[in-house]
Amino acid sequence: MPDTPAIPENPPSQDTLLEFPCAFPLKIMGLTNTALAQTVLDIVHRHAPDFHGATMEMRASSGGKYISLTCTINATSKPQLDALYCELSGHPLVKVVL
């Protein structure tokens, strides 16, 4: 019987398919509010200090009630993204984070 390679008892789990660092777009949506963009920018800067606010894209909904903001950050780790998603989605001005 030929030797077969041993199978590890606990193979390492891969929590993400992303390879870091990578450019990672975040789409944040909320009600149109003058404070939303600055709030999102402040939160993103806490987690991705190298993000350039001038690159944030803003689009209003067709009715003007909602606005979407797209921030493409240089993601360095899954914990960084998890913390950023948690803080953004927990803010009362933010309705959805994708």
C-alpha cells in the first residue's frame, strides 16, 4: 500500500477570499443629510487613514431622498474591514453598507 500524505486534523480555515492589501470598495447608503458624507469620511479615516476623501463618490437617488457614497479603501486585513463595517452600519445616519 503506497504512503499517503497525512491529512491535518484541523486544516486552517480561510475567513476570506481576499488577498491583502487590496483596493476594496464600500458602498454606504443613507437618507440625504448634510452630515452623512462627513460622518462617513470620519469613520473611514479612523479605519483607513490613507483614504483620500476627494475620491469618495456620491450619488443621489432618483427621488433625492437617499444618497449613496462609495469609498474605495486600501484594505489591509479582514479585522480592519469587519471593524469598519461594524462602525458604519451602527451609525444612525447609515441605512445600508455593502
